[in-house]
Amino acid sequence: MASYSMRPQVLLLYPLLITTISLSLSPNIESLTKEQEEEEEHDLTAQEGDRVINLPGQPNSPPISHYSGYITVNEVHGRALFYWFFEAQTLPHERPLLLWLNGGPGCSSIGYGEAVELGPLKVKRFGTGLEFNEHAWNKEANLLFLESPVGVGFSYTNTSSDLTAINDGFVAEDAYNFLVNWLRRFPQYQAHDFYISGESYGGHYVPQLAELVYERNKDKKKYKYINLKGFIVGNPETDNYYDYKGLAEYAWSHAVVSDQVYELINKVCDFKTDNWSNACNDAMNVVFEQYDLIDIYNIYAPKCNLAQTTSSPAADDTTGAESKDMIRVFRPTRRITSTKLMFKDHFMQMLVERSEENGIDPILNSYNFSVFSVLPVYSKLIKDGRVPVIGSRYCMEALGLPVKTQWHPWYHNKQGSSCAHQLLPPGETTPHTQMMMMMMMMMKMIAMKPQVLYPLLITAISLSLTPSHSIESPIKEQEEHDLTAQEGDRVINLPGQPNSPPISHYSGYITVNEVHGRALFYWFFEAQTLPHERPLLLWLNGGFGEAVELGPLRVQKFGTGLEFNNHAWNKEANLLFLESPVGVGFSYTNTSSDLTAVDDRVVAKDAYSFLINWLRRFPQYQDHDFYISGESYGGHYVPQLAELVYERNKDRQKYQYINLKGFIVGNPETNDYYDYKGLAEYAWSHAVVSDQVYELINKVCDFRADNWSKACMDAMGIVMKQYHLIDFYNIYAPKCNLAQTTTTSPAADDTTEAKSKGRLKGRIRMYSGYDPCFFAYAEDFFNKIDVQRSLHANVSGKIQGKWTVCNDSIFYNTYKYTVFSVLPIYSKLIKGGLRIWVYSGDADGRVPVIGTRYCMDALGLPVKTHWQPWYHNKQVAGRFVEYEGLTMVTVRGAGHLVPLNKPEEALVLINSFLMGNHLPTHKSYMSIY
């Protein structure tokens, strides 16, 4: 075995080592000569030749513009580096250029960075194909992956001696030459802001490349100017002394090694020396042997136990004499023969099928480690720029910078993600030179926390959408007016809204009856991606649906602010919430008699008028596929609105066409007979009431009758009293014991016979879509004046009283319950070819799954796919049955508010519905969310 006189360069496991540098540099690009223009034309031809077309396994959508190929960095030696470039998903002509470098040394930026971590195309399990990464960094930048140094991945040389001459300076020079020549091939990015990023041993590559660009930018006559603005590195190897000191201390402080081993390391190891003693090698070997039992790259994550391939570096990291010998004499074995620590993320090795024969071992074994600290590079670049640094505390403190912001926690989704420490470069004290703190830190494996990492690269997004068809002058003027009104509805500076991710949303009023001065309030959220392509989804039960269940902004506890909902349905659709009927939420009328005339028919007509006028204000969505959704009594609203749209679409000369494709309802009130029969049976079958009570109900209640007998009211009153002791809407969940407001305590109002009889004419009515705790938070938030102002709500001040989730007056006193079954509408719209899904959380006592199954059976539809389970993350998520024209789905363990109780499953559900796909029926199914 070869002997090496160097100490190990281990891939560090510090959980969060981030460094960011922002350089204040400005471009000075001279006009091109004719010869340069001809050269650029040649390069543009080469650019088009690098375009990737028909990549096997690439998903059909969303569209991805990408290029790959070789850039020569040394013509004499025949040395060329391989790259893969992805244009930004939006506005590529405006967004910056970001270069990504993986470490090792010897690890592929394509195999790791693109295919596993931050690229838009991730390799599927076992290398069977590719899938789109919703959290890809090319959402924010034009993303360039480089396989470096030569010998890594597809990069090659025709001069074999190159492979034994590689060191940090060699790598930086090749990367610089690559950049210059790549920008010649892609001249459209020459003037873009340019950033460098990387991880691991990229902690050497990145700052040294930045230094080389920085120095050569000083001589614009000799070198091509590169518009470098800064760099960011994650979990970077920075300084050998501090890195290894930190590694040993971390292993002890996180209970990986014993007190005795740590004491021994402190006694026998001098990490400042280039070569370690045998005693130090032996002591550090114990550390690595312990790390071999867990995942060194994520110590609290499960360890992957898949069998390793022969090329797997992990296989080279066995314990025993050979491993010990290597550790004693050769630095990379601290990275455990290099390979163990680099490829310890077995899942990458499992996913990426390498076509190259050479792994990382040849590079690692021949790499000339000559730079033991890049801290001097940091110091140089800091002096010429502004630097917020988050990273290895030892390394950063060694820079000797004044502290600007003391060590303190930073947050994501109400959780502390770690701590931040902001440092000032010498002399930077004035306000105009304030540093901008990075919003999020990078994890070692980006794939493990994409939703946390995505905000790292967030920038503001502004979309310009215009109609594609020609418009006559009067219509065009009207549309211009509507677009002006649209922009006036844009929500800006909503109090409590998190800074990231960016959310494009609008709210305001749409008049539905000018004579009566009746207007409905809406809140609209553009889809998080591809809003110009995704469908439009209307949800009926207003602010409650947005602020508690499926919207992107959820009200925090006690209404103190908002937090981002990672499972919001606007991941799949443009999402429109409507407060309906008039009198609900912020919706209002100037004609008081309107409030006593509300019934299902009025609600449908107002909602239809709303849609027509809303689409005039937002004409860019006129041709989008349109779906209606809702829950609870929305089981009436939704199909009746769908029916009205369906009927009026038949007369296009009289009515504006709405591109209705279907509807989906959750835990819906559908047919009074089956709903109440199911409610009573569910209460008994789920041990809420006794055998005797259930027998009495079956004896004295005729749920087909419009009005129940006194004996039936008494018997059902017992059911309500028992449900009042638990959460009616999620019977296995804890009951919320917050003090209830006088306006929204439906559970209390449902318990007495007298109130039920007097207010509901002999039929017990209960709120639908109510959660005993979350509604209170929503009320606290939406009653704030600054919130209402930002949402353009109650602008005239005509709305009397407080905003409430449910309007008691409408619910108990004025609503005219005239429709007792919407099943005939189902039959009509099924024949009309609409897509119809019904889902039911199976822990809901209010509109239980039993009653919904009775309703679906009553339609008499032929069964297409029999009752069977569907899966989410290898667990049974529920069951479903497919009829001809209708699908019914249950969601296991969810209550009345499925998107709240089971957000991931609900997102899979709405995705399947909108895409017209089957729910996942394989036990191995793992969610993409």
C-alpha cells in the first residue's frame, strides 16, 4: 500500500456550516469588435448543439430548458470539463448565474448536486428515470453544474500526467478557464450577476475560484471580465485545524464517542501539524468506527442498509487492519479511505447509475493537498466586499471580525432551525453599508430539507400576463379597466405574512348585484409554479378554508400572525376562496332584505355572477380548466353552482362560457335522509351512544320527513349531548377547551331540544366546517384593522360587528333550507361528463363516512374499481371506490377538515383529482410532497 505523508482531509459533518460572501463589483463590458461578433455567432451555434433533447426518463412537464457538453480548458493537453446547465424556470434573461461545485475531492456535481440535491431533475430510485424537483434552485437562478477537477464524472484529459498533478491551484485555474470559455459559448449571460456555490471540499474550490476571478478582474485588458458578486458554501472544509478540532468535539458533544476517547484525542492529537502521530490516528479511527454505525452526514437520520455496489465508497470503509493501516498513513482515510465519508449518503449511490469506470478513489488518492486553510482568502475578499458569514464557529471566529449581530436563533415555520452569527468586515459601520443576512441556511444534504432550503434563493417574482387573442377597442378598454382593478386588488404588506416564500395573491370585492349593492369578498392565490398553465380551483367556505386548511397562509395560534402552509393546494392550482353567501365574512349588501332571502338558489346565482365578473377582472384565467371544491354544506353549494354553470354554458350567445371540468367535495351534506341516518349509525358504531339510544332512534325517527317528531328530537338530542363532550368533527382528536365566543359556539347551541326546535323548525342543524380551536385564531387575526386594510376588506366600514367564521344569524334564523337532496344533480352532471370526486375523513362525526357511502350507493352507478386501499408513504391512507362517472375516497384518520388533519394526503388527493389520475395503490408509494 502506498504511503502518504499527509494527515486526513475528512469530509466534515458539521451540521450547518455556511459561508456567504457578497462582493460589490460592477461590470464594465466593452463593445464587441466584428471579429468578436463572428466568434460569438460560432459559439451560439455550439451552444445550440449542446441543447439537451429527448433525455430518457425526463418528465414531460414542466418544460425544462437545459444544455450539457464539454468546454475545453487546455487545448494542448486535450483537457475538457463537462457541464450541465439549466436555465431559470422563469425570467432567465434577468436572473443571476449560479455555478455549483461539489467537493470530495473527486465527487461529481452532476451525480450529487444536480441528480440528488438542488437540480430540477432528480434521479428516481434505482436509476429508472427522472422526476421534477419542486425545490430546484433554478427557480431562482440560471444553474450551472461543473464536473471538476478533470477525471471526475465525464470530464477527461488526453494527457494522463494531468491526473497526478491536481491540486487546489490546478482546479481553480481549470474552473476559471471553463468559465471564460463557457461565457463565450453562452454570451447572453456575460453581464448577469454571477455567484459561485458548493459544499464539502468545495469549501476550498469555491473561495479559491472566487479569488482568482477577483484578481483577474482587476486587469480587464488581459482577462475577460466576469461579473462576480459573491459566493456561498455549505458544510465547507475551511481550515484543517479548526475542522478536525470541531469534528472531534462534535462527536463527543453529540454522544458519538465516550469521554475517554475524547480525552485521548485532546491528549495525543495536534491538529495544527501536517502529519498526525500513530496515537492520534488510532484515536481518530475510533471516532470513524463509531460513525460507521450511523449516518455521519445526518446523525439523527436513519442509516441506509441497502447492499452497496462494488463502486460504493462505503464498501471501502471497513474496519480492521487494512482500514487502520490506511488511516494511520494517509489523510483521505480520515474521510474513510475517502469514499466512506464522501459517499456515505448511500441513497445517492443507490440512485445514480455511474457510466464512468473511475470512481472518486483515483482522484482522491492522487490529489495533492497543499492548501490547509482558505481563511486568508476570506479575509482578502471580505476587505473588498460585504460579508454575512454563517458557518464553522471556530473558523469564522478565527477571522477576527467585529460582531455585528450576536449569536441568536433563526426560524422556519415556527421552529428554531439553528443559530446565526453576523460579522462585520473591518471598517464597515455606516448604515449605507449594512449587510443583508441570508434568509435560510444550507443543510449538508439539500435533498433532506428542500422546503427549508428553498427560501435561501428567493427573489421577488412579477408575472405579466396578457390575452392571446385580438380584442375589439371597447372590449379592450374594458379589459384594461379590469386589469387595473386586478392590480388594485393585489395584497401587499399583509401584517404577519412570512417573508418567504414569495406569494402572489389578491383580495377584494366583486359586485354580484349592482341594484342591491351586493358584493362578495374573495381571496385569490396564484399557483406557486406555472400559474399560467395550472387550473383554476374555487373553494367554498371562505376565509376558514384559506386560513386554517388548504391555503398557503395559515393563521398562527392566537391570531398573532401567519405561517406558510407547505401543503397548500395552490401547489397544484390557482386557488380562489369565496365568502358566500352574502352576510358571511366580509361579504355584504346594502339591501338588508337580502339577508332574509338567502337559500341554495340565491347562493348559486350570486356565486355564478361572482365568477363571471371575477373572470372579467382576471381575464388571463378565462380559458383555464375550472374546478369547484368545498366541504360540509358546500356539499350543496358546489354541485348546485356546477349545475348552473353547466346549464348556462349551453347558451354561449347569452352567457359567458366558463371552462368547467368538474367538482370535488369533502365530507359533504348531500341528502338529508342518508346524512342523518349515517350520523346516528356512526355515533353508535363508534361507541358514542348506547345500544338503547340507537334502538330508540331507529324506532321513533323518520329521517325522510321534513320535520322530526318530538320523540325523534329528544333521541337525537342525546346524540348531540354526547358529541358535545368530545370533538364532533374529529372524534379521536383532543377537544379544544378554549373559551368560546358568543357568536361562534355551535356545539353549545346544538345541545338543547328547545333551541333546535325553535330555530330549525323541528330539525337539528349543526355547523359544518367548524374546528373548535382554529376558528378562534382566524377570528382574532381577521378582525385586526391593519389586516382588513391590507386585504381591501370592509373598506366602506359598513360591515356591522366582528368578522366571524360562521354567521349565527344566517345559520339559525334566516337561511331557507329548501333543498334536501342534491343527488339528482349528481346524476345529471355525471351524464354530462364532468369529473366528480367525493372524499370523506373517516373520523368525522358531523357528516360521517357512513352517510356519504349511503348517498353514493343511492346513485345506482356501475362499479368500475371495487373498494380498495390507497397509500401514502407506505401507509394505508384510506380507501376508494370508482363508479362509472364518480370516485369516492376516504382519508384514514382525518376528521371533518381533511386538509387540516391530513395535509399531505389531501395534497395527493387534490393532485390526483386535478390530473385525472388514480390514487396510489402500491404499498411502496412515497409522497413527492
